Amino acid sequence: SLIRKYDRDQPMDGSPLAAGVLTILNQFHPSYTTAFFAYIGQYIRCTVKDNKTGSNADINANLDCRNAMIFLETMCKLGNINRENIHPFVQPFLFDSLNYSIKG
């Protein structure tokens, strides 16, 4: 199972999963990749909206949303995809508010 209890001492490495998803999506028409990004973006937007407190949305408060953002950012890095291509689905301020940096 890909779902396991969160353990801060042993984080799960999502890079192989992101690389595998990118490999599969590259075998199909580019519209499938766009649809995939749209679905992940919709999940992130809905999760942020549900966790919104006042006027500030804390992306780091929800672990699932944070992991989805990190997964999406990892896919962009591995697939040489500009983040500007993701902005129609996930607003740039959400990426900027993410307290995580992928070294690459």
C-alpha cells in the first residue's frame, strides 16, 4: 500500500513515484497530462478551501495537501516542466507559501 502512517524520521521518497507517473503520462497524448494536472490542482484547491481560516490559507497545515504540492513540484522538476504551465491549475502563491524546497 502507498498509504502509511506519517513518520517524520523516515519520510517516503516520492521521486520514483513521480518519475513513474511522468513516464506513463509521456506515452499518451499531452491532453492526458494536462487533465492529470487539472485533477491534482482541483484537489489542492478544494483542500485549501476546506482548511481556510480567516483570510489566510495555511498550505502546510494539511499534510495531504502539502504532499500533493510536493509531488506536483517534483513532477515539474523531473519532467522539465515550467511551473508557469501549472499556474492555470494551482495558483503561484500556493507554491510560494509551501515551506519546502526541492534541491535540483
